Amino acid sequence: MTDARMRHGRASLALSFFVQGVTFALLVTRIPAVQDRYGISDGLLPVFLAAVPILAGAGSVVTEKVVARVRPRVVLRWAQPVVLLALLGVGAGNEVWEAALALGAFGLAVGALDASMNMMGVSLQRAYGRSIMLGFHAAYSLGGIAGASMAWAGAHWDLSLLASYLPAVVVLLPVAFIGSRWYVEGKLEDEGQAAGAQGKAVAVSFKLLMPLCLVMSFAYIGDSTVSNWSAKYLQDVLGSSEQLSTVPYNVYMVTTLLGRAVGDFGCGGSARWPWCGSGVCWPRPGSVWWPWRAGPGSGCSGSRCSGSGCV
């Protein structure tokens, strides 16, 4: 694989991460507006919010099986438009069943998209021979900032969900689809060597992965709490306006961007373990800060602290 092709593939994959960051931010920052549009009760809302990551997990598991026959870049190329169209469906519907259908499609497609894009990122990282994954996640954070800012504008000018989502989908869908022409996957390891080492790898890998799995579990809990509930919490509990309720996620994405932008430089050699440990410990004060709030400003500060370590 030529260096130019790898650079093009890296740039196109970063674009895909950026588009997904915009898409996800547009949804989660307008959850109160989605609830109002469909008349979803406070008791039913957690069911909707829990269903999306559950379906995303199912989509990722299915994708793991699909990529045995179809290349990850093909899955990613078609999953991203589905995610964008599902977002548009959330903004266009009127009945609760329409919201359930659109959010269900969103969750499944996000699972396929996340799995395939990270598979491609890891394969490119292996081809580069150094850490580049956090650069992709930085592109996601940058997209999250853009999406949350667009959501703020939509709330500020009292735009409907459809009016807020339509311009983003019209622009991002063709951009992402055209960019997918340059997707590449890094050079895979020799299948014979991989098969020969599989038994030994399985025997030792689970114990080695357990600490990482625990870290990722706690990080995901913190990330999903800020992502899914920050707007709702700020508006209903802290009494903020609808436009201000979009700010904590934006602040959260800004601080994750700062960490992810330099994260690849801290992931080499022996520095990776202190870097990872600091990332685990630093967001915890932010999680504690949220319940001991005094107002919307305090909630934004909690988001800032939580995002600082979520690289």
C-alpha cells in the first residue's frame, strides 16, 4: 500500500468520524425537544434512551459476523447514510411509534458504523506502526462540537427538529458517501500465522483484557451519562433554557478534543499506562460534581471535568 493511499484513507476515515460526531451531537443535545415533539413521558424516556445503546451493541455484534464476508469499508460506506437518514426520521415523525422506529434504526446503524470504522482505524494504525486512533476520535469530538453548536442555533432560533436536522443531512450525507471512495484498510496479518497463534492468544488475552474492559466500562458509563442526560438534566433539574441545555455536551466535546488531540503522543512505550490511568481518574470528580450542582453553570463545569479524561 502506497503512502499516498494510506494518507487518503486516513483522511477519509477521519471525515467519517467527524460526520458521526455531528450526527450524534444533533440527536443527544435535542433530547428534550424530541421528548416534547412526540409527547414521551419522563417514565418512558429512559426506555428509549436505553434501547439505542442496546441496539447499537446488537448492531456491533452482527457486524462482527458480517465482516467475515464483507469488508468493513463496505459496511461503513452504507451504514453512515442510514444513520443520517434515521436522524432525519427522528425529526420528521409525529407519532411515538415513528420515534421508536427511527431511533431503533439509528441504534442498529450506529452499532454497525462504530464497529466498522474502529476496525478500519485499528487496521490503519497497524499499518502505520504507531498510535493514530485518538486522532480519529479527536475528529469525532470536533464533529460533536459542530453538531452541538448547530443544535444551540436551532434552539436559539426556535427551529423545529426537522429544520435543524435537514441542512446537516443534506450536506453531510453526500460528503460522507463521496469520501467513502477513499476508504482503505491496513495490511492484515498473515492468516496462517494468526490461525496458528489463535489458541495461545485466547488463553492469555482474556486476563490481559479484563483491566481494559473495566476501564472502558466506567468510561462508557460516564460518557453515556453526559451524552444522553446532560441536556435533559440541565433543563428539567437545573432550570436552564433549551438553548443553554445544549452547552454541556459542547463543553464536554471541547475537553475531550483537547485530550484526544495530544493523546496519540502519550500512547507510546511505557507512557501509555500513566496516560491511561490519569484518563480513568480525572473524569470521576466531574461525575460527582453533577449531583452537587448550584445551577446550569455548575453543570457545565461538571461536563468540562468529565470530558478532560475521556480520551
